[in-house]
Amino acid sequence: MKGIRRSLAAGLTLVMAAGLVLTGCAGRTEEKPTTTTTPAASDPAKKPFEGVEIRFLASQHPWTDTVKKDIAEFEKQTGMKVNMEVLAEGNLTQKLTVELTAGTGTVDVFMQRPLQEAKQFEKNGWYADLNTFAKDAKKTPAEWDMNDFHKGPIQAETVNGHLVGIPLVTEQQIIYYRKDLFQEKGVKVPTTMAELEEAAKKLNDPSKDFYGIVMRGQGNPAVTQFSSFLYSMGGDFVKDGKFTMDSPEALKAFKIYGDLLGKYGPPGVLNMHWQQASALMAQGKAAMWVDANSLYLNVTAPDKSTVGDKIGFAQFPAGDKGSAPYSITSWGLSIAKSSKKQDAAWEFVKWASSKEMVLKTQAAGNPSARASAWNNPEGTKSWPKEWVEVAKKSGEIGKPSDRPLVINVGKARDLIGEIITAAIGQKDIAAIAKDRNVKLNELLAEENK
Amino acid sequence: MSRWIEKNLKWVFPAPAVIFIVVMMAFPILYTAWISLTEWSMSAVTPAKFIGLENYINLLGKDHRFWMSVWRTFYFTGLALVGETLIGLVLAVMLNRDFPGKNLLKTLFLLPMVATPVAIGMVWLLMFEPTIGYLNHFLKSLHLPQSLWLASEGSALASLVLVDIWQWTPMMALIILAGLVSMPSDPFEAAEVDGASAWQTFWHVTLPMLRPTIGMAVILRSIDALKTFDIIYSMTQGGPNYATETLNLYGYNLGFGYFQMGAASSLLMIFFAIVMGVVIFMNWARKGALS
Amino acid sequence: MNPRKKVHPALNVLYVVGLVLFFVAFMFPFAWMIISSFKTQSEILTMPPKWIFTPTFKNYVEVFEGQDFLMYMLNSFVIAVGATLAALVLGLPAAYAIARRRLPSLGFTILVARIVPGITFLIPWFMIFSRLKMVDTMPALILAHMLVTMPFVVWVMIPFFEGIPNDLIDAARVDGCTEQYAFLRVVLPISGPGIITGSIMAFVFSWNNFMFSMILSGVHTKTLPVAIFNFLSYSEVNWGGLMAASVIITLPVLVLALMTQKYIVRGLTAGAVKG
């Protein structure tokens, strides 16, 4: 017994000693100088960033694949070394969170989803303000041309007057449909919500394992695809500083979304993200799929789809207030505030978002935010003509956001997603919507405190 | 010097291991304990604000999702352990008999437990797919009702239990089998002399003798089952509609999805206490049963 | 031993059928994984499945060409071996002391390492390791994985050391050796099977670890379980690639398990059977 007590005492002393030592070296993050003394680019013949290493955390994305190929060229030009790390989307957020929380300058450049993360990251002080670089003629030559970017995407990347990222990839919600079946059954390509439901109903044939429509049914991911329904019915997530998920417009939108999937959707739709939904479309088991246009290769590429040549594209249908699909910036490129090599980091961001690179990435299939790329036939050559038409038009009329712009987007999406899953389950949603709306407003009040 | 070491062997030998554990664990635990008393969104600008026990009060008193995740954690662990023990017992009894190829079979049964969980999760994900997965096709070909597996709130957690049972039943079986093999033969001979039936022998002689073996295996397994993360993370991330959100997943979502580090930390502290409590309770029950 | 009496033949049939069913149920996911890894995406998604098809190696080529899978494999291997060896160095003497000097409370302390939820460590560890400039280095990953491997070594070895007869150690000490000398020269050499058991278990659990590797690894140290998520990308689920990657990740541990099964069984049963 005595031995145990003694070993306990010794253990406790050790714990405390170790705790002291360790907390000593891991105290609260101290502010880092925002700009560093990297050599100025005065002499163009000399490589100004010779030997500088930056770390770039990227998401697994076709954009990344295209840029990856050219990084060696960039390294040769600048003498810089880019340590690029590619992670799956969910893992990227987790890793960024841990590293930026530690604030030890391990990340220099990273890819981010402005609508999902910008507010939270900005509040946490994780972004460097890119205005200080982009608007500085010494650091950014005129030909980089800030004004070439569409306004919506730049707006999406601006929080509290700070430019937190450079928009890379944009996307709009569209309808994918089976041209052959629509023709065969004499169904009109839907232009209104009523026609959409009508078409889904006519083509639905569950006995043959074929479904009228497929969309995301998992609550949280479905919120973004639901947004266009909400806008088109005249609703919005937040109006005058309050959530309005129980408004008549919102309830109508929930009902349409829920009825489409609940009545004419496949079994198991509640666990469907776009991956599962697109797989069904690609397997010829659904007549329509409504989701982002950036995902079109999943249903058109011959190695992924058995019906690739039969897929048509159509603009999002009109609701009570016309057709109002989202047209959003899905990815942007940012610099970490805790980075100690911000000038070098900007050099890289500037290069990756330059007119030449953007034309290249767009030509490879990543819809960009630069007008010059859209106006250049080279920039749209990889897409079907019909797709380009729909994308351009949706871009013109689209809303710049596909989710509520609050800080805690994740939680808000979860709560709204709960209403969506209830609607798909054909439950009475009025009460649920009211309850969740109260919770959403509590969340909002908490944030504005 | 060496005599001194010998005299203090009890301290010197374990010291490196103990120092390592303490150094690696003390700071994280103390840090988490401190953050659990604060409100902090991991911001570099706004430091953590001390709010006392508010996070705990919110979780324990107001958070329905927390209690649901506690329930799911125990549901998952309980169902998995019962399944693994029962099926494991049957399998062990079946393997406790000589037949050709027995060793090979025993070896193959090891595979589920050593296979990398995140990889195996992906394989089950593919098999569970309601429309393109094999399981539903198989049920259909037998004219059995199909299930939505992970796609429905009602069946998702049970589907994950199924994966856990698949993964860990063989371990239970092999442990129980080792217990069976190492049993003394006298009690069985006595039972035979008394004219006991095979079932009576099993129930009154074999099972009681297996109890300590099973008890220890259940304790070790329950620690891991309560903490299951990889499989759930790679398959459902807690969905659909939180139906598979166990404590570990909720803690992860609070921290990395919602940036509520204070709340996440207090959840982790409670979670730690729960696992610790379960282990102590089970160990106490096991000892009680033995004496 | 359970003496077997005469069994009804019907029961015998039932027995064989039962065993076969068990076998099929437990092996099927592996079979499915391997079959799917040789199919194209659209073949994988076709139901009813084709059992006879022309195998494609495209998925494997993709895995090794698209990503540096060989390097990830090497990383996983180095980390697992490193964490196992280090766990032996620290764990063996500790287990010996716990076993021979009856220190159950110490044994329990080491078990606590398995009780703490893994997420607790992520942010604090990153803070420490990044300040020490150790993120994305082998030592950091090995240290983290040791928290997984060491408890295994200790728990496998305690009953093993308890089982060593006192006479052996006493005999060495009569010859004038110190106990630590006896530990090195007498105890360890006869503990080979136990050490192998503990090492295999430690290796497997380090190899399979996902969470710690996710946070602490980087370009230079990425391990296989982290790399597999790259097949769930933004714009597609590459099932074929995913299954091929799964085969590649699990194959080494499966082979190891097949070769060393008797040690693993002993490792699993060590703590439990002794009670």
C-alpha cells in the first residue's frame, strides 16, 4: 500500500513538472509580423525568391491536378520551392484547423471554400488581407488585372472589407437530364417547378429500378442544392438579420424539394451526397439530376457513365419568382496570416490566378471567375456547347451564395438539413421548420453578441 | 551503481515508459481540461474566455444531441459486444474440434481484425450502397426484404454494429478458444462420470470456467468499441441526420465542424470519464464475479 | 479437453454447413474488395455483378502512377517499425517490473493511454511538435504512434514475464549477476516468442492508425491510411482506385498475420486467458 502511495506521489510530481515545461513552450499564440523582409523584386534578372520554400495545402480537385503540372515551371522561374500537399476536402479543413489554431506558421498558402469557411476563418484571424498585395503596384503588376475577375466571386471573398482569397473555381446549379428518354416519352424539358415535378412523375418507374429525379438527400450537403429552390420561390435564408426558414416561401421550397425526392427519388436518398446521386445518373437509373454544373464529367465521361452521350443540360427551373440558381465561388486561394513568407506566398497566388494560368485551368474544365477566360474560345473548348450556354446564363442571373452567410455555417447547415430530411420523409414540416428556425436565430444572436 | 539499480529496479525499469506516457499525455489532457472551462473558437485574435463550468452545464443540461450521442455510444458498444461474445462463443466451440484445414481456417479468421479500418470501411461502404451495393442484391436474390443500410436513420447504426461484429467476432472466438484449450480435463471427466449431458456440461462446467477469459476480453474490447472512430468517420461521418453520431464523432464535429473548442473539450473530458468509469466498473464486476 | 462423444450425423452436417457459412461471411468483404479492384468503374456499379470478367490492372496502375503510393508504403513501414522498436525498448523493462514486482497500478496507468479519446491529443500535439519544428518528421510520428504501440507491448509481456519461473532468475543471481543483467541475458533471450507477439500486434496497430497520422504527417511522411481518402475526391468516387488502394494497404498486414498467426493468437489471449 505504501508503495502505491509513493508511486502515485512520484507520478504526480512528474505530471506537474512536465505540464510546466510543456505549457512553457506552448503558450498562447503571439502575433507574427505580417510582412517579412523578403528581398524586394527590384532586379528582375535576379530571382528574388531564390531558395524560399513555401507550403501549399490543396484540396483534391481537378483544378489542383492542372496546376500541379505547372508548378515545376513556376519553381524554375522564381527559384522558389513549393511544397504542395493534396488532401481530400474534409481532411483539408481538419488539417487547416489544427495548423492555423497552432498558429506556428506551418502553412503559407491554402485552398479554401469562401462560403463555407471565410467568415469563421476571418473571425479567427487566420487570413492575410490580400488587398495589401493586390492593390500594391510594386507587388502586383497591372497585367494581373484585378478588374478582370467577376464581381460576385470577389464579393464572396471579401469579409469585413478584407480580401481573404482569390477566387479560383465557380459553379452554378443546373438540371442534367436524359435527352433520349425525354424525347421518347414526349416530355418537355422543364422550365418551371411545376414542369420539373411533372417530368419527374412521368419518367419515374420504380418497378424497373428507375427514378424520376435524383438529388442530394443528406441533410447538410443538400442545403446548398436546396438554396436555388429557395431563391426561385422568392425566399432567402436570412432576411433583415433574421432566419426565415419558416416563411411561406421557404415552406413551399422545402415541400417541392422533399416531394421531388420523397415521391420520385430513389430509395436510400437520405444518405446521398452528390457522389451517390451522380452514380445513379451515370448508371442510367435516373431521368434527372439537379446539382452543380462543375460535376458534369461524372455523368458524361465515357469511363464513368453508361449514358454519357445522352445527357442534356438545362437552366434551373423558374419558381414563383423566376429562375434564381446559385452561382458561387467554390474554391479560392488564400494566404495564412501566421505565414512568415507572405511575399513569396503572394508570388505563388499571383501566378496561380494569373490570366494565363486561369485560361489553362479553365480549358482543363474548371469554370473560373475571370472574364478573359470566358471570352476566349480557348477557355470554353472542353465543354459541350449547351453546357457553356447554360453556365453563362446562370452566371448572369445567379445568386452569389448557396448557403446562409453566418459564421457557424456547419451548424446552420445541419439545422436546415434537418428540415430537408423531414420534407423528404414526407413529414409535416411546418412545426419542424418553426422549431429549427428558432434555433437558427439563437445561433445568429449568439454570433452577433 | 548497478547494485543501486537492482535495489531500485521497481523504479528504474518502468521509469522511461512512465515518463514517456506522462510527457505525451499530461499536456494534452491538462490543455483540454483548461479549454473545457473556456469559450474559444480557436481564434488567433480573440483568446479563450474563461466561463467556468458553463460548457459542462450546457452539454449535460441542455444538449439533446449530446445525450443522444451518449445513448448511441452505449447502444453501439452494447450491441456489438453482445453479438461478438455470443457469435464468438459459438464459433469457438465449433473450432474446438479437430478437422482438416483447421489451422488455416483459424488463421484466415484473423484477417478482419488486422485489416486497416479506414480501408475496410470503404469496402463496406461499397457493399452497403442501397442500389449499386452487393448486399441488397444478395438479399433480393434470396427474396428477402432489402435494407437501406447506412442510408436510413433507422438502420445506419445497426449497420455499423454489423461491421464491428464482423471485425471483432473472430478475436473473441480465438480468445475463447484459447481458454477452452487450456482448460484442465478433470472437471469434464467428473461431469461425464456424473452422467451430465453435453449441454449441461457446457452450461455448468465450461461456461463458468470461461468466465474470467471472456470477462477480460470484454473489458479490452469495450474500451475500443466505446472509442470507435475510424470506421464511422470513413463510412458515415455521423450521418444520416446524426443517426450514427457517437460521442467521439460529436466531439469531432463540435471541434472541427463548428469550431466550438470549449464545448468539444468538455465533451472529451466527459467522454474520458465515461470510458474510465466503464473500465473500472467492469473490472470491479469481474473481480466480484471471481471471488 | 472437451472429450467428444458420438454425434448424430445430422448434427455433423449442420456443423460443417455452419462452419462454411461463418467462413464465407467473414471472408466475403475481402473477396469483394479484391474482385472490385480488378474491375472498371462501370463494372463495379453493375448489379447483378459479373463474376467472370476480364480483369483490368488500370486501378493499380492509377494508384501507383497518380500518387506516390510506394513512398506512403515506405513511410507507413518505417513509422510502424520505429514505433514498435521504441515501444519494446521502453515497454519491456516496464512490463518486467510490473510483472515481477507486482505493480498493478502502474499497469493501469499505462492502460490509460488507451482510454483517452484520440481527438484529445490532436491540437495540443500539433502545437508542441510544430514549435519543435517536428511536424512532418518521422520522429514526431513515431512518438505519436508509440502511444498506440507501447500499451500493447506492455500488456502482452506482463503475463509472459509472470510466467517465467523464479528459479531461472535466481540461478543467474546466485552466479553474482544483478537482476538487470539477468533480465538482459536470461529473461529476454527466452522471451523471444512473447516479444514477437507484442511486436506484431504493435506493428499492425501502428500501420492501421489514421487519426494521429492525419494531423502530424505531411508531404514527406504521409502514411497509407491517410492517402486512401484521396480517392474520395471533390468530383468523383473512384471505386476501382479505392478498392485497389484498400488492397494495397491491407495486404501487408494480412500477409504478416497469415505468416505469424500463432503469435497473434497468443498476443490476443495473453491478457485474457491469464485473467
